[in-house]
Amino acid sequence: MFLSMEHLNKTYSGGKVAVEDFNLEVDKGEFVCFIGTSGSGKTTTMRMINRMLQQTSGTIKINGKDISQMDPVKLRRKIGYVIQNIGLMPHMTIRQNITLVPRLLKWPQDKMNERAKKMIKLVDLPEEFLNRYPSELSGGQQQRIGVVRALAADQDIILMDEPYGALDPITRESLQDLIKDLQERLGKTIIFVTHDMDEALTLATKIVVMDSGKIMQVATPDEILRHPANEFVENLIGKDRLIQARPSITTVGQVMLKNVAAITPDKLLKEALKMMHDRRVDSLLVTDDGGTLKGYIDIEDIDYNFKTATSVGDVMHEDVFYVKSDSLVRDTVERILKRGFKNIPVVDNDNKLVGIVTRAALVDIVYDALWGDEDKKDDSEDTKADAATADQGGDAK
């Protein structure tokens, strides 16, 4: 087992119990979310993993080695750590911030420079940002740097303590997508503390629900939704998470439309306008020749720029919101509906356009989640009534 915690307890002076008999096993590459109300012990438990707090009793092992036998400073350098207020050093450049731990590990300068370039590329920020200071970046950009700094020394375990709690919803969702993508691509093990059930359901492969220092339930997101262990877990989930009622529909790919109106950036605006007319749509997605999603263009862009621009690439929007085809519907519905878009492009893991998901399709799913069983019941009752009528007719004859 990669990470194991056995009979873990933390009691403060005065007898206050913060964590009681905590037991958990984590496989390498898992994304584990600790969730619970304030004071549930989730952050205390996480901070015992890198010995920022010392457990009162119990053991924590990484790759079979008891961390109490390790040098705490060396241990922390092997574990990435991301906190809510980012924690970037304001007097250091972004390059220096990213390579902070590699410098402590005495990496060669050329290796650190290459690592910094690779890390900033992973979060889709330009290389010239490496020479800037944190104050010159937006809050979301700073948070991206905080994430890759935790990955820079190639640590296998990353601890994240409510890292996105102070961000606006759109930036927060973008960073959730980022960390999930990085975790899957790099195979890192992440322990993530949150108080937001939607965030836990979106990110986790395993959720640990805590209350008053004790584990209430450990399960996958689907198991948590379908089989909450007790009333506390039910209340934490909330009755508004309805998509669990449609087990037959699980991924976006199952509800997307595959006949997509798309055009390449080199095409003329008049060609885009003709395609919109022929397809009876007011916008087009833009892909390169290989089918990779690049952006979108709508009728307003053509109308406003028709006399001054020539190609689609001149006026297209590159900041297109999309979802992955293998994304779970229950993680996606709210994110799409609250944006108010009529449809959303769907891409595969190589960012190639494979379809669109429409609001109408999502309405059907939510409707079935709310009333599907009642409709089936009504249909069943109607069938019984018809049968009874037929029987009565037969008797009358």
C-alpha cells in the first residue's frame, strides 16, 4: 500500500480530540478528498501526513516506511503542499518560486531551468511569465503557479488544503479541471481537503467523509451518492444532487450530439456565413485540420468584422468552454446550466472535437431524475387500467 494510516489519533492539551481512530489506505495515483464540516478533523489529518502536526498515537506509512522515523524536513521536501492563500514568495520571480524545492534539493541550475519551463507549460501560461513576480499575475494565475510548484520536485504525494476556496466560481472550475488533468497525466497521489461536496464529487476517486474527528464513510463518488452511510452523509450530499437517479446515463459522451458544425481558422468569413445559413445555426466551432478544438465564431463576429477581416482565425474567440466526453454527467450539468450556454463542445482526451452537449439533453436528464420513476409508475397504472377495461369488456360480452 502506497499510503496507509492506522488507528490515527490526535488529542490536544486539555483533552480536545481532533482525530479519533482514523484508518485509511490510499493506492498510488488516487485522488482522495477529505470532506466534512468545520472542525471535523480533515485538515488536522492531512497535516499529520507531512508531520506539520505530530499524531498522538497511530502510524502513518509511505511505501511501507513509518514517517515518524523519517527526518521531517526531508519528508516535507518529498511531499508537495498547496494552501488556500497560495503562499508564493512575493520577492521571488515565478521561476524562483517554481524551483524553490528543487533548489533546496540542490538540483543543477540547468535542470531547474528546464523544470520551470516544463511546469509553466503544463498550466498553459507563457514562458515569459517566469521572469515576473507574483504581484504581476492574476489570482488564478498565481494559483496555477502554486499547483505546479508543488509538482516541480516530482513529488509523488501532493497535499492540497482547500486551495480554491477563495476564488470566483469560473476560475475555481478551471483550476479543478487543471489539477484533475495533471493528476491523471502525471499519476500523482493527491490528498485534497474541501468543504464543498460538488468539488469532492468532481475531483475524487475516493471520498473520506469526516465528522467530529471520525470517519463517517469512505467510498467512491458514485457509492457516496447512491449509498450514503448515515443521515450526516445524506445531509452533506444534499437533496439537490439528482443525477444519481439516472444510473444508465453516466458520461457526457452518452448524451452528446455528434453532428457538429465546425470550420477551420483559414476559411473565409463568407464561407463561415454560408455554413451557418446551410446548417441553420448562429455559431460555429473552430478546429484545426486535425480536429483539435481551437475556439468558436458567432454571427455577431461576422456581422461586425465582415468589412475589416477576411478569415475565421482573424475574429474567432479562443476562450471556449468545453467538457470532456468521459466527464461524468453529474459533475457537468450544473456547470453547463449556470453558464446559460445553449450548447457546449465536447472533446476527447487529445482535445479533439467529438460532439456537443445541448441544454435540451440536460433538461431531459434532470426531468427523468425528478419524475422518471413517477412517469413509469403512471405508465404502469395506465397499463393496468387498460387491462382492467379490456377484462371488463370481455366479461360484458
